[in-house]
Amino acid sequence: MVIVVFRTHVKPQADLEKLNALNQKMVALVSKMPGFLSIKDFSAQDGEFLVIAEFDSLESVDAWKAHPEHLVAQRRGREEFFADYRIQVCNLIRTSDFTAESGQ
């Protein structure tokens, strides 16, 4: 599994309605990509936004990165919405799960 962590701060003057619409469009698009597993987003009290996306392989991540509509969204992000961002592409080393019902 490959995990992509996208961290950003939005420009103060950014149109949040347009950003939200673009985000919804990209989530719908990536959700249909082969190898896509999941995506979640979070916001922090300091104004940072965080997206965690899971893919089954680096090839799936690269296909998403190069998707024509995603390329347009990336450009719009840099020009219209983001003050800064950081993308980290990570290989899963280990996972462990706990569920209270099972006690394990």
C-alpha cells in the first residue's frame, strides 16, 4: 500500500466555495481510478488542511498524479487556492488494528 499525505494552507483570499467544488470533483474522479483505496481529509486549528489518500501501488499514485483533469486542478491549486503545500508519498511498513468489541 502507498499512502499520499497532502498538507496545505489556503490563501486568505481564496474562494472557498470554488475550492470545495474542485475538491469534490477530484474526490469523485480519484475514487474511480484503478488502484485507489481511500481518501480522508482533516483540518487543524492552525489552518492547515490534511488529505490522506491510500493506493494499492506507486503506479496507481503516478497515474493519478498524471491524470489530465488532476493536472488542471493542480495548476489551479497553485494559482488560486494554496499559499503552500507539501506532498509526501509513503510506503506502508506496518499496520496494526484494535477493535474494542474483540479486545484484540
